[in-house]
Amino acid sequence: MLKPLRLTAALCLLGVGATRPLPADPDTRAWWAITAALSGDDMAGRDTGSAAYERAAQAVARRFARAGLKPAGEGGGWFQRVPMEELRVEHATFSVGDRPLGFLHDVTVAPTPGMPVSLDLPLAYRAYCAADALGDVRGKAVICHGTHRPGLPSDAQRYAAARAAGAAAVVTIADPGFSVEPPRWPFAYARTVWLQGSAPAAAGPVRFTLNADALGGVIAGSGRDAPGLVTSGAAGAPLPSFDAPGRFRATLSLAQRSISAPNILALLPGKDSALRDQTIVLSAHLDGYGPGEPVAGDGLYNGTLDDAAYVALLIRFAEHRAGKGLRRPVLFAAFTGEEKGLLGARWFVAHPTVARAKLAADVNLDQLRPIFPLRLMTVHALDDTTLGDDARAVAGAMGVAVQRDPEPERGLLRRADQWPFLEAGVPATAFVFGYRPGSESERIYREWYRTGYHRPQDDLAQPIDWQAATDFNRFFYAFATRVADQPGAPAWKPGSPLRPKP
């Protein structure tokens, strides 16, 4: 059964019972109809390894075929099967003393193969968990503030220090002061997925994440002011170190299974034989979260803007071309496993169905939220390759300004499917809707990350700025055409820190 709001959205797509206007632009209406087909409730959020994902993959392959593309997967087909392992926490209980902690609401865990499934540990609060502040934490659960502030330990540094000091677990307080991407509770689920043959390390402290609101119960009896510690930790202020009187207890039920899911790969052959070895990859990820912990009574994480809408945009671009090639070959790639660690893109880069030497660039569509006007656009790796020059030219002709990433502390460049290409030395880029500080656009952007990002509310009923969607879609059509048609192949710029070493 469709959720009530989604039923309204579905009827709108059919022109029945509309409660909000649909886009006036026919191309944008067609794009949104494909988005609805990929992210409606019947697609169940397209979780990696699920039957729903397989249905979505088949639907994308059919659309690519109808658009005149050629299969570019394994064995002459549309798919490249990606083998993975999944470790899932099926059930968990947590407590400190006689105080329970809610799984996924107060605390969650990152499962790893071979980890202990029962813990009963003393607690050591150690502020930011700098190596020189830990002291004797052998066999303890160490509580650390998960700050993102310069000059304080990073997540990797905190974990390395705790591991070296002999801690049995690291309990990281999700930083409410990280306003550019605030913590979102509850978590959808607790699972780890990895490519077969690359299992995560099992040795070392177990990783837990703690809701800052639950800190008071965890350190009860210590005489410390938990809200004050959270406020000071969010500000990067000096903090004490102390041992708490309670014991951190956890009992976990784990299940491991082998799974797989396909990348969908389709080729628009180039028409210039001199450029046939310069394939341009256009990518987006098809997978979402699927069913998970309910938020406001909704437990289906549809993943409409993240990222069904941009697989739909690949389809629309293919339909525009209708089999008519550009000068360079264009590989359309709908990747799997992005939400589990860029797994589909990593697999493709390691096992390309097009010779690695023939991959000239990747243009990735993700992190796009057409929920406010497109007047400014962040372009990842803007100054690193000539793709940045292409973005400036196309956006400038539309009256859209471009900028470097204004929030590098979020690491967005490394969090989407362009990153495996860049790591492999292939020029790549991606785009994010930008805003001016203090503007209404910033307010909308921040609110979406609080209430929509990786939430069931990223669905067909959410507010969309149709003109912004139209503007970005037109930008993408023009940008992809320019990159595939211009005389010179995308190239690295001298001095780029991302440029591969000779």
C-alpha cells in the first residue's frame, strides 16, 4: 500500500487529484515521472542486495535499451555483478547500570567480523581522546567527543590513540555542534557491507556512536554536568578526563551473508573514430537505504533525491540522444552500493568493462537537492581538472556562479562515486547546489540535511523547486554534451593535489 502522501504524489503524476503544481517544463515532468517510478514505495528504497534493487536495475536497463544505448556490462549484457559481504546487527540491547540505552536512538554500533557480541566494560570519559590524554584505558570503553574542529583529533586519530592505549571500545559522542551536517537520530540500521576479498579489520576496539542527549545517563553518578560537557565539547573548549562509575553493557545478535547487486552499464558509442579511446562516464547511484528504523512513523527510506532522481536524469539524457552519438563514447553507469561505501564504483574502477586506459573522465550526479533556486553551484575538484573550466563556461552562460567547496570539513568530495575515479587518476567532478551564507537558500539546505538526508522523508512528497530542477537538468545536458564533444579530452591541471603522481 502506498503511504498517503506518496499516493497523492503518484496521483499528481497522473494528473489526478493534484495538490501542488507539477513542473511546467515537459522535460522536467518526464524526469520526475522516471524519478517516481524508481523511488515509489513499490521499489522499497532499492537497498543493495535486495529484490527491490534488482527490480529497479531491470527497470533502468529497459529504459537504457529503449533510449538506444548499447549494453556495456559483463558478457555483452547490461549488468556488472558486484560481490559483497554484509554483517548486520539483527538485535541489540545496551545499558549502563540499570539504565537502558535505545538501540539506533541512543547508541549504534559499526559491526566488524569477529567482534565480541557481549561486552561489560568500565567507562572512561576522555574528552577529545588525544593520545596524551588517555592514560590507562586498558579494557575500558572510552568516551570521546566526535569533534570536527581543526586542531583537535580526527575520528581516525581518536581511534588510533584508543587502540594503542588498549581500549576495548570507543564510544564517540555524535557532535551536535557540527552544524554543517548535524547528527541525525535514529540511525536507519547498523550494518557493514564490504566487497568480497576486502573484509574490514576485525582487531581493535569496537566502535559505538552515542547520541549526545544520552550522555547524562551514561555518566550518571560521576557528579559531572553532561549538558555542559556536550556544549563545551561542541565548542572545542577544554574538557576534563574522568572515569564514570557505571559499566557499559552490550549484547548483540549478528548475521553475516554474501550478497551481490549489479551496476547497470550502457554505452552511447562515439561518432569520431579518432576519439574512440576517450570514454566519458556519466554516473549516479541507484541504491538507497530501503526499510529501516521508522522516523515519524515512516520506516521506508525511499531515496528520491538521493539518488533516484539522478539515475532518472541519466535516463533522460540518453532519451534526448536517442542513440545519436557524440564525438566521444559515453558510458552511462548506475552504480550500486554507494550508500555502503562507494562499493559499485570501486568495483567498476578495479574491474572496468571499458579498458581503464580508455576512461577519460567521470561526471557524477549525487548530493544534488533542487529545493531552492540554482544561482550558485559548488563544483567538486573545480581547480583540479579542465572539467572545472567546462563547468564555469556552461554555468556562466546560464547566469549561475560556481564556487569551490565551502565546507571541506564534510569531505563530500570523498563521499560519492566520483572519488574512486579520482583515486585512480581519472579526471572527475560532481556538483552541489550552493547558497549564500545567511540566505533563505541556506536555511532550506540546512533543514533538508536535518530532516531529509538519509531519512524516509526523502520521498516523492517532499518540496521541490521545479525551476531549480529544470535549470540543473539543462546545465547537465549542456555540460555532458560539451565534455563529450569538445576537441580536447579532460585533463589534469598542473599543481593539483589530486593529480596522480608520475
